[in-house]
Amino acid sequence: MSFPQQRPRRLRRTPALRRLVADTRVTVDDLVAPLFVKEGIAEPEPVPSMPGVVQHTLDTLRKEVDGLTALGVPAVVLFGVPSAKDARGSQADAPGGIVQEALRCLRDDVGDAVVLVADTCLDEFTDHGHCGVLTSGGEVDNDATLERYASIAVAQAAAGADVVAPSGMMDGQVAAIRSGLDAAGFVDTVILAYSAKYASALYGPFRDAAECAPRSGDRRSYQMATDRVREAVAETALDVDEGADIVMVKPALAYLDVIAEVRAAFDVPVAAYHVSGEYSMIKAATANGWIDGEAVALEHLMAIKRAGADFILTYLAREVAEGLAR
Ligand code: PBG
């Protein structure tokens, strides 16, 4: 009988050995918590398709961010649900708009202890639910939308956002926002660009949480087609060229190949968004007793890190941070 010469199991023998040789880690520093804040409600409202996620009041939002800060979560990203919507999404850049109000409160509460990211888009604020303003023919008007985005970014920066995150996939959005911010004196405001954002069915639960499902049509004329991978690098190159400080791939788990390609092609930090549907699938299977939800959550985040993401936007942020602190 011959004995194996190569013994990879040597390094798997004890927990300490396994810990020592790990090449990928998920830590609290990798986590960004997406949070919803809704105007005009007195109590937080649960989002049925996202167990554990709520639409916050200003008050409960502040408590949630305090809790995340105590856990060491370095950043949150805010989504607003306004009480009034119109065709141009006026509340998105109104100084009294819900996101601006939330930013001012949080800036006051946490100082620089947490990075405040504002999603810069129109779909939560328009009555038609699209990410831009529409032409008379009902199409999303790219260039008219750019002016809206620049104005929204400036309003968010003025209210205290450290980072603006354009998610609408309009051509030229990063350049328009950068020049708007610079002209208003916000030269230090960071742009986290949703660079490779695919038209995904995995956003379904988010559209309940943010009340932003398009009234008609879909987002395929602006978000990327799932059957194209080379375009992800091209789209990201445009954003980097236009001044994106950080780029993002979205969704995450179903697009690990895209994360790896973007990581290999660029030296700016790469974020990944583990989206609502990815979260809800874990919660549904866990509720049925079919999987160990905590273990699967960590395995998902580990895969996203392994693929090359520097940090992850995830609705799991709080529970994973709590788990890591135990
Ligand atoms: C658009 C936006 C969406 C998400 C983040 N920003 C929805 C969409 O593109 O339809 C989805 C995030 C998720 O599913 O968790 N402002």
C-alpha cells in the first residue's frame, strides 16, 4: 500500500490551523446596511417580502443607526419613501425631502463614526416609478434625467451625505453628478457608482420596501441585460473615467463572475450589492427549516468577498455584525 505524498488535510486539522491559513475573511468592516425611511408614518412598517426589514420612521432610523454604530458597521445607505410623488420626483432634491431630513439627523447623531451613503435615483420619488424623467412618448429621457441627478446629489451632499450612489444607469450620470457636486463646492463628496447594474428579477422585494415598482414597462432600457458580461467592464470603465471613486456590481451572488472581472480590470474599490431577492430567499428557506440561515448568510458573503468585492451592501448587515461580535 502506498501513502499519499500530498496531504492538504494537514492544514484542516484544528480550528486554529484553519483560521491561520484562511485567505478570505468577512468582517464587520465589509458591511454596509441598506435602510428605508418613510415620510409621514408614526410606527415602523414591516416589509412582508423581506422578513426583519422595516420602513423606518425618522426616530426608529436613528435608533437603528445607533445600534449599527455600536456594532462597528462602518456605513449605511439610505432609501427614502416620500409621501408625495410626481412626474419629476420633486421630493428627491427638496431640502425638506425625507432623505435630506434623515441625513441631517444622522449626521448630527453619529458625526463621522459612520459613512452616510445616499442612493441617488428617482424611482422612489416619481409617480410613474421609473428611474428618470419621461419624454412625452413615455421613454426615460437620459439627458433630462442627468440634470435631476446632479441636483439630487447636491441636495444630499448639502444635507450631510459622505457618499452619493447613483443607481439609475443613465449614460453620463457619474460625470454629471461630479460636475454638479464640484460646482457647488462639494469636492470631497464620494461617488459610489452602481456601474454594472443588471435588470434583475431579484429586486422584487426591494420594490415593495421602497414602493417604487414601475407603473408600466420595466427597466430593461436602462439596466444591463443579464446575458452580457463584457459590457460590464465597458460600463465600469466609463464610470471610472467619469470620476467614480468606487464602483459596484449588482446583484452579487448571481453575478460573481462579473465581480471577478471588474476586480481584475480596475484598481478602484469594488462594492457588491447582495440584493433584496438574495436576502429574501435565505429568509424564506430558513423559515421553512430548510437551511441554517446564519451559516448560509455567511457563506453567501464569503463567496462575494472571494470573488473580489471589497465591501458588501446587505440587508444581513446587522445580524451578521451581531453574529461576528458573539
Ligand atoms: C433603484 C434601486 C433599486 C435597488 C437599489 N436601487 C431597484 C431597482 O433598480 O429596481 C434594488 C436593491 C435591492 O433589490 O435590494 N433606485
